Amino acid sequence: MSIEANGDDESQTHPLLSSEKPSLARSASQVAIVGANLCPIESLDYEISENDFFKQDWRTRGTVQIFQYVLLKWLLCFLIGGIVSLVGFCNNLAVENIAGVKFVVTSNMMLARRFVMAFVVFWASNLMLTLFSVLITASVSPAAAGSGIPEVKAYLNGVDAPGIFSLKTLFVKLFLKSRCLYEPSSNCWNVMIIGSISAVSSSLIVGKAGPMVHTGACVASLLGQGRSKKYGWTWSWLQFLKNDRDRRDLIACGSAAGIAAAFRAPVGGLLFALEEMASWWRSALLWRAFFTTAIVLMILGALIEFCESGKCGPFGKGGLIMYNVTSTDISYHLWDVPPVLLLGVLGGLFGSLYNFLLDKVLRVYNVINRKCSGYKILLACSISIFTSCLLFGLPWLASCLPCPADAEEPCPTIGQSGSYKQFQCPPGHYNDLASLIFNTNDDAIRNLFSKGTNDEFQYSSILIFFGICFFLGIFSYGIVAPTGLFVPVIVTGASYGRFIGMLVGSHSTLNRGLFAVLGAASFLGGTMRTTVSACVILLELTNNLLLLPLMMLVLLVSKTVADAFDSNIYDLIMKAKGFPFLEAHAKPFMRQLTVGDVVKGPLQLFHGIEKVGNVVHVLRTTIHNGFPVIDEPPVSGSPVLYGLILRAHLIELLKKKAFLSSPEPTGIDVSEQFSVVDFAKKGSGNANKIQDIVVTEEEENMFLDLHPFTNASPYTVVETMSLAKALILFRQVGLRHLLVIPKIKRRSPVVGILTRHDFMPEDMISLHPAWTRSRWKRWRLTSPRWLNPF
Amino acid sequence: MSIEANGDDESQTHPLLSSEKPSLARSASQVAIVGANLCPIESLDYEISENDFFKQDWRTRGTVQIFQYVLLKWLLCFLIGGIVSLVGFCNNLAVENIAGVKFVVTSNMMLARRFVMAFVVFWASNLMLTLFSVLITASVSPAAAGSGIPEVKAYLNGVDAPGIFSLKTLFVKLFLKSRCLYEPSSNCWNVMIIGSISAVSSSLIVGKAGPMVHTGACVASLLGQGRSKKYGWTWSWLQFLKNDRDRRDLIACGSAAGIAAAFRAPVGGLLFALEEMASWWRSALLWRAFFTTAIVLMILGALIEFCESGKCGPFGKGGLIMYNVTSTDISYHLWDVPPVLLLGVLGGLFGSLYNFLLDKVLRVYNVINRKCSGYKILLACSISIFTSCLLFGLPWLASCLPCPADAEEPCPTIGQSGSYKQFQCPPGHYNDLASLIFNTNDDAIRNLFSKGTNDEFQYSSILIFFGICFFLGIFSYGIVAPTGLFVPVIVTGASYGRFIGMLVGSHSTLNRGLFAVLGAASFLGGTMRTTVSACVILLELTNNLLLLPLMMLVLLVSKTVADAFDSNIYDLIMKAKGFPFLEAHAKPFMRQLTVGDVVKGPLQLFHGIEKVGNVVHVLRTTIHNGFPVIDEPPVSGSPVLYGLILRAHLIELLKKKAFLSSPEPTGIDVSEQFSVVDFAKKGSGNANKIQDIVVTEEEENMFLDLHPFTNASPYTVVETMSLAKALILFRQVGLRHLLVIPKIKRRSPVVGILTRHDFMPEDMISLHPAWTRSRWKRWRLTSPRWLNPF
């Protein structure tokens, strides 16, 4: 966690930077790497703010408005499903056609023995595609870089990284310092699609699932925000959705739709969103996400049927990956279990190693990418060139194999995509390594999973391919382009699964394609550590339910083994990026600390009726987002905690200049001055800023009555509560601020405020004398994740 | 909600009856119908009680103990999976053999034209099996009656109905008033299995899935409690599991295993537990449940392989239901959608009607069953006789059909189970209605789902069969025997699905078996209202993933239609039984009420150092389970809320007689007198009772220092918080007591205690003047469930 903010002025010019403690303003956990940039992060607020406006809002909502609200949610889910399935379809089709043309052109040159020319074409087209992807990502939308799944997962946990999106010209921005921008709040999903298409087409070992999830989340956020200012009619319908809770739900549906569209796996996508991404879930949301993924499936099905008539380009089958490995009866016996267990153990070991290496490489890349724009491009180009050289060079090591007599497709494949590539071989022969490399990742997976091809590959070729996928996957992920992890993980797992299958050979009743499927499962279990969703996604991909018992076995073993070493890949990436992700369960040492131990800091309070100048001063000089409001004598008999007021609401008050000339409540109905809409959550980046508020000297001496705008019943905990117990409340309810009240009434009625950052082990470990950092490290090192008692 | 407790003495002799308010002691929501009896119910407590002992427990737990704890959890899951799969296997085998013998004997008599004799055999064997099931259930374990799913669902929501289990002889107990006994806490699962086998074998339209879930929950609970007193060695390992949180997790795994074993559907079972049963879920639990269901699947697979060699009785294929409807390519087009939509709509209408009727019938049955034991038996016998007459009589209405020339199995089937029953028909002919009726439900479903049999059934036979299943399913459920709902719902749905398929005929590319599958999906969606899990269970049952898009469509439509009328069947049953189920979301009117409005009742407090006589008196005269502890001058400067103490802990103090002679804390280390184990949650029914505590007059004048035993940091809310917002905390964290503190410090430091019952709309609706009962009813009537804004 050695990430530091750029400098002092950064935190001053970014009042959105959401530290609650000035002393921690520049600590590591207040900023995160979004895309390749260091951005201030903000927490989301799922608490119901019970002030006068929200009460009024509840009371006045009639059946019609509730109907609008419910209908709108379903409508948005329908639209999300529709758009995401279209995107997924286009994405797939474009990759198939671009990569198809590239491979056919190269192959034809090879066939004409123009090897150097072929290499130059291959090399140049890959470089151009990579460069295009990096340029468009870095310039237009740096946050589109990477898988996107960690960002969306963090957002669903309550971490937002808002930024300022200003559309300057491409090349101007490229050489300026890139801005912070977080995806679910901006309309750069078109960038993500184009970037993802060119990155995947450029023979880099990167996937499309992550960018699809990110796209789904963006589409959901964008639809939820609506175009209220342009088209007035949407306003009245969308106003009820202007809060963090509903936006979170939409984004959860969007991310489920993303996986569903990437793999044509509706149930698997839903379960992935549920198991891996969402921090809060409930059965109403399950149903809506189910609806969304059903829409995705139906539209995809219709589009694929359309493509089957050959209207989708020379190489576009639009089939997505659907590796149909159905064989009428798969039977397996007890002696198939040892090799399957071996696969599980290997998956766990390789998976944790993969995560470890990826984490290290990503941290180095983060440093490089943040230096300046040129470095990003240089890095991506080096990776592309290196990849091209390896991919073109290594097949020469493989010896040529004669075409099998009973091959189901033409061998060698000439002028089209297929499983037998001739490469440098004489006619009637094929190069097995080139057959894997000179195809899209999807085709390589299909090839590895295929069942009637037991002797298609040599041991050495499979091993080399495994090495390529494993290491190039790690080195390709971190470049500033939309890159997914799912497909690289599946292809890597399938390659060593196939290898084990070849070793076992005829000793097993399982064919080698099924070993490849189980290998993919084991590597998914070892890296992503998902169980149910990985299982269902693979079953939906392979359309074979009879494999279920072995797949469950392999997933259980690989996850258990891998959990002994490190945590899942998305959590590692989130940590490397600096997102303050709130775990569902407390670390053991949190039971030793009370909340009173943690909140020792100067506390910024407001009085129920506060001087305007005071409010402005505090807002300008601090970066807090919530302030306790206190009533003191003579307003009340003794100091009383009235509630909690949010920065956004205070700024709204200042903007509307709802000032009083004397410090006495006027009793005027504030609902005449304000409406609920004024206090609705603004879209990311659109929030009012205190710098834009101008207050005259005369106004500074006036007063603000904060009572009607204060959340009068915030959640509170007593200072003697253990941090572990407070975390349960904080995490389960989804809070942004948690007020700490004193046990014994002798001081101020509020002791402090807990925020997300107070529960981060890294920030807090030094507070407790008995738990030094080294001891905590020892705890982490000596206790594997499955020894976590929760 | 018109269920009343039996009388005044009931609530006096049941101090475990968990009302927090004396005035509500005998209100409807304090008792529930468990089995056929009215039982007091108790809430479960998931809050971490932070008193000195628990703090000490945390601090002293070393890595070894954590390792024990984690290992034990996995071991228990393994055992649950193993036992449940064995039970499921035996259950299936026994039903296949018993029903097989019965049907073959009857068929042979029919073949010999001895129709009366055949009827008598059929009638008598059914009656005997039903009677056996009812007798064993009613006498040994009344709580085993019914599906069990509502009880387990309520338990997982935090509602327990503890009772006293005393093993008297069968016939003595039969004619006494049956005791209250809730399953997850007793070892009567053997009763459930036997009862379920005989009920299912007796040709009643009842299923086995519900009892299997209940069995899974029992096994889990029993294993979690362990046999600590008999085998000392288990004590030290099991002590960390002696709390409601861990028990809840185990029971969730057990219920997932139950469905997995009943249908051989591991992922479906897991999702059912997640979607329908569990109120709290987290990803660690998902993984453990996945492990459990994987174990179930593997052991079941091994056992079925064993049976394939013919060692499992004349009729035992042990195959469970696995309706393999794979046809290599299912294709469907746009014109298949209208009939599928029609199925969805029909499923919704039939489903809500089914729920409505079942609810009404169940309420009548509840009254009958509670009158006396004779009535239960009489009711069950009438149902059995009525069923036998219908099943034997109706096939005479069906005309005989000639055997198809291309039949895959012998036609007519003689001397074995099969799809073509001759019944009264001449040789070479079969009776299509008898083929459905004179088989187990599993075989009937397999028959309806079969694909190569387009002309096997006549319209009239299918319609009659639908009527039988629909109405007999409703009337059979409520008898005092273990009866599931899943299989009747599937068979009913399959029958009208097949009917629609026959109507559509060759206009559709889908065959009639697939229509039956979709019909089953629609009826599952219409009654249970599950989406993802119903979808996955059916896919696992039919082993056909290509059906997914249509199945999703049909489930979405049927659930939407049905939700417009009533709620899901398990919720209706829970309501009819009187379980205070805590919904995840607030009713709209709860936003209008503050917690201060709700807690107006006399509050029973203790002081930090309290007189023994006072404690005994309060415990004897109230039925509260939690008491606020207050420190007043001179102990503290002003009245301070010290915390909350539980009844169970107070009784433990009284039992150990940890008394002080003067009202001053002695400073003696209480950990010498007590250990953590003393305060561990006892198994249901084993809790200490205040009646068993004897306190002398001298001791009554002594004092108790409650401080070390009080939960010093309970969750609190301020009295002005809306009930809706308090519910979020209460439900999400899983509380039993929630303390309400005053906004302004002028009174006692605590205003009242909220419990589960305070959030029940039925109890509370009258409190708010603006929301009269009728207005609330109008709200419920005018707004279908899908208009619920959450």
C-alpha cells in the first residue's frame, strides 16, 4: 500500500476527496488508481437520510408514482439487457472478422513461403491494433483500462471515484495529464467496446468478459442517470432513482448482463454477479437480474440466428463461444478421480502463482503508467511486439504432423479459420502449435475442448502453449487498454488440462477434451476463487451437465489449495489499485479494538442554527462529507445530538441562500423554498462544489437553520463497542458515516464519526499496541484464508 | 391471523414464550402451529454479546482453536452431505420398491379380471401406508408433518419453536395432547424418513422434497449440537459452534443438501436454499453449501452406480428422477413463443389459485387437526380412501388405446413398472390414464416429459389427470404426515403443459415432452415464485441446457402474473401457521411510524447491582428475554445505560448462586467462577428454566453484580427513527432485541426494547391513527406484490 498522492495541492484542489479526518487527508487509502491515474475516491451512501424532505417525499408518494418507479426499474433492466446483448454481439462479430482477416492473410503469405512478409504483416497489424486500443483508451477514457471487474466490484461495495470529464480533442488530452474518471458514471462505454475489440483482435492474451462487465455497468449507470436536462420528460420519472441504492441495483444487473452477453451464460452471469461482484443482494434484485440476463439471452439468440444465414461477414458466425462437448453418455469411474484431483491441486498452485505474479507485475506497471502518457504507449507497444515475436517464432519449434485421415474439418485449413493450420509445414501436414496460436482465443479453447481429436497435439506444443498463455496473460493485463482475465484464464487452464489428459491417455474413460474443460475449471477456481458461478458458466459454455460432479470436485480442490496462499485475483487488483474495499467480516484484531480507540481526532461539529461564515469556512478548509449537528443551551436543556448533515446538502443550502438574519428558527415552511429534487443525489462529477459558491461578507454574518435538512435519526454506536461489532452494522446496512456516542454523559453528545477508512486494516493496525504491524503480518502469513474463522 | 393460544395457563407454564411485552403475551404472533400443535415460539439471537466472557473468549482463542473450529465446520458439512445423500437414496429406493410391489400386485389381479379384489388390495394398502405414516408422525414427531420448508425457512429467519421432547411409548403419547417440538432441534428425522416413504408410497399426491429439506435441516442441527454429554471428547471441539449464528449456517447447508438429494440437483438445491430459504447469506456460506451439495452428488452417484447392478430390490433402479429429455438439437422459432407465453400465463393463474386454495384448506385442516388426535387420523384416512377411490375409479372413464407399434418399452407393461398399463383393457391395448395414475409420481413425470410418445395420451385423460393432481395435491398436503409440495407441483404443471403441447400439436417445432417441461416450470413459477433455482433445478432434472431461453421466459411470465394475486406458497403457509417472519423490506406505513410510537409499554429494567429477589421475581412474572441494565447514582454520576442482559444468562447466574452480600462490586475475577461454556447457547429444549431455580429467603436479600455478564455495547436506535429505518438495522444484522434510546436526555436512558413482533404489520397496524386496518388492507388489495417499490 505504498501509493502516495501526488502532492499537497492535489488534496486541496480536490474537495471531493472524502477523508473524514484532516490528519488522514493524504493517507494511502484516500486515493485509488483508476485506469492508470491516481484519483480521489468517494464513498457511496446507502443510508436513508430522515430529514424533513425525505419524510415529505415518502408521505406524498402515491400509487401512481410508485407504479412509475417500479415500471421504470423494469424498463431500465430491459434496456440494459438489450443494449448489453447488442454490444456483446458486435464485439464478438468484430473480433471474429478482424482477427479472421488477419490470420487468413498471414496464412496465405506463409503458404506462398513469404515468411518475412508474413511476419511483418502479423507484427504490424498487431501493433497497430494494440496502439489504437491504447491511444483511444488513454486519451478518451483512461478508466476503461484493465478488466473493469475490480472497479465495478468496488463500486458495488460503496466506493466511487468521481472525476471530471471534459471532452478535449484526442491529441491534446493525450499529452496532458489524464483526468480521473470512473466508468459507471460516464458515457465512455463506446470507447471500451472499440478498445476491447482491437485489444482482443491484436493477438494479445486478453479477454472480453471484463470489459463487457464494465460496459454493462456503464450502460446501467448511464441509463439510471438519464438525460434529464436535455429531455425534460424523463425528469419526473427518473427522480426517484436519483440515489445510490437504486443506482447500485442497476449496476449489479448491468454487470450480470455483461457476463451473460460475453459467454451466452445467463445463469452463470447472474451467479457471478451475485457471488463475486455484489456486496449486497436481495431476492427482489435476484429476480430483476434474472430478467435482465433473460433478455440478453433472447436477443443474443435472435441475432445469432440472423448470422447463421451468413450475413455477418466472412468469418462472423456470431456463435459466441459455445463449446458443445456433449457426448451422449459420459461415464467415469473411481480411477478417473486421481487425475482429476491432480488437476485440482495443479489449478490451485498455478492459480495462486498467477495471482501473485499478476499482482507484482501490476504494481510495476502502475508506476510506469503513471509517469507520463508516453510510457503507457511504450509499454503497450513493447508487449505487443514481444507477443508477436513469440507467437510467430515459437511454432517453428513444433514439428509438422501429418493430417489425420478422419479429421472432421479440412486439413490443413486454408483460407478460413479452422483447427489445422499449415504454417511452415509441407502440404498434407499441419503445425499443432500454430493451430492454437494462429486463432482467436475462442477458437483455441474450442480446439482444446474438442472431443474427437485425441492425437491432435504433441506434448511439447501443449506445454509451450501453456507457457505462452500463462506468462503473456500476466504481462498483457496491465496495459492501458480494456483487457479481461476470464478468457486467458480459461485458455491457460484448458491447455494444462489437455496436457494431463494426454498424460493419462487411455487409462481414463474421459476424453482429452473433457480434461481440458476440467483444467479450465481448476484454473478458474485457482485464480478467481468462485465456485458456483464458475461451475455454472462452464456448464453453460459446454452444454454438458453430466460433467457436474467432477467439475465441483475440481473447483473445491483448486480453491482450497489456492486459498492457502493468497486471495482472489480481483481482491488483489483492488488492493493494488488502492480501493478501500470493505470486507464482510472483521479481521481478528478488530475484536480487540473499540470504536472509541479509533475515532480519536478533532471532530468538526455544527450547531442546529449555525453562522453562515462558519459553515463556509469549515466546508472550504475540510474535506469531510458529514457533520454532526448539535443543539446546545439555550436551544435545548443540555447538549443534544440532533443528527448528521451531509456536505452536499449544506452546499445546496448555501447555493439557494436560505439564510436567517437572526439565530432563531422562523418556523417558515422550508418546503416552499426547496423541493426533494434539490437534495437528490447528483450524478458523479455533477455535484456542486464549495468553490463555486459565492457568499458576501454580509451573508457570512447571517444564520442557517440546519434542523430541517439534518438526518435526525442517524445510526449510532456506543464508544465501547468493539470495532468488529461496529463493522457488522456498517457493512450490513451499507453506511458512509457512523456516529459514535459516549457511554457516560459527561462530554459532548458525540465522540466521533466512523467511516469506511476506519475499518481498513492498513490504516489502523498501528493504533493498537498489542497488534503491531509485524504481528498482524505474521497472522496473515501463518493463517491461510480458509483458516479465517468466519 | 385468528389463531389464539389455548388458554391462560399455557402462557404461564411456558416461560420460554418469548414475548417482550406482557400485554402482548397471549397475542397471536407469540405462538405458531408446529406440526399440528400450537407452540410457543422463540427468537434466535445473532448479535454478538460483548460482555466480559465473550471478550475473554476472543482473546484466548489461538490458532489451534480456530483451526479446530474451521475444520469442524467442514467436517460437519461433509457429514451432513453424506447422511442426507444416504437418506435420499434410501427414501427413493423404498418408495420405488413399496409402490412397485403394490402396483404390480394390483395389475396382476386386474389382468386376472379380479377387479374387486384389486380395488380392495389397492385401497387397503394405501390406507395402511397412510395410517402408518400419520400414526408415526402424530405420535413420535408431530412437527414432521407437512413440507417442513416453511418451518426451516422461519428458523433461518430467526424464529425457533422450542419444545420438550420426552420419549413416551407410542400409544400413550398418541392419546395425550402432543407436545410442541420443532425439528431442527430433535432427532426425529428417522420418523420423517419413514413417514415420508409411506406417505409417498400410499398413492397420495405428495412429494418428498420438503421432508428431505426438513431432514437435512434436522441432521445439520443434530450434528451441530453433538452428543457432548455422552462423549466427552466432542465437547471441546463443539463448544465454538454453540451459538445461533453457526447453527443457522449449518442448517442452511443442510437444507441445500436436502433439495440436492431429492432431485440430484446440487446447483439447484444450493440456489433454492439461497433464493427461497435463507434470510442471510454470505459468500463463505455459499462455498460451504456448495461443498455439501457436491458431497451429496458424489455419494448419490456412487450409490446409483451400485444399484445399476440390480442389487437394490426388484423395482429399485435408484435412479432418482433424472428425466433425460436431451434431443440432440432442440430448435425453436418465433412461432413457438405464443404457446409458451400462454403456458406462462396459465402457470401464473393456476399457481395463484393453487396457493389460495391450499391456504384456505390448510386453515380448515389446522382447526381439525388441533381438536384431538382422533380427528387427525380420521382426516388422513378420509383423504386416503377418497384418493384411492378416485384413482381406481377414474381410469375406467378412459377408453382403451391400441399399443403403438414403435413403442420403446413392452406394451402393455405386465409384471413391472412401465409406461403402458393395461388396467381393464383387452390384450394389446393400454389405458393411458391408468398409465399415469398407476405409477409413482416420478414415473408419471418421466412419462409426461418423454419425447418419442406424441400420441400416447388422449385429451380427456390428461385433463382428468390434471384435475386429480391439482385438487388432490391441495387436499393431501395438510394431513399430519411428511408431505412435500415440489413433486405435486411438477406433475400438475407437466400435465397441463403436455395438454397445451397436444393442442398446439405439429404447429410447433417443440415436442410434447418439452411442453410438459415448460408447463412444470410455469407452475413452479406460479406457486413457489422462485426463478433462478426453479430454472436450474429443472435444467438439472432434464439435462438439457438448450431449453434455457424458453424456461426463463415462462418463469418470468408466470411469476409476474401470479404475484399480482397473492404471495408465494411458503409465505402463505408460514402466515397460516403464525410464524412471525421478518421481511427484508418495510411496509410503506412503517415509514410513517417512529420507533417511539411502537415501544410504549412498561419497561422492565435492572440495575447494575440488583437484588436477587428482584431478579427472581421479574424472571418469574414476565416472559421477557432481554433486560436493559442501568447504572444510577451513586454508582454513576447520572443514569447511564450500561447494556442489555439476557434471560438465559441471568438464570445461569442464579443457578451458580454468584451472589454478593452487599451492593458493592467486589472486584473478584468472575472468570474463576464461570467459563465461556456456561453461557454458550443451549440446544433447543435444553435451556435452563427459572422454575427449576430454588432461591432461599436469605439469598433473596443478597445482590447480583450484573456488569460482567451484560452485553455492554448493544445496538441502539434513537426514538425518532422511523420504523422502516430501524427495520433495516434489525433485519440486516439479525437482532433479537433493539434498544431504543431517548433523543433528549431528560428521562431514563432507555425508552424501550424493540423485538421482532414490533415489526409485524398485524400487531402494529392499529397503533398509528392514520393507518387503520382497513386502509392497510386496501393498500394490500390494490397493490399487487410487484408494485412493492423495493
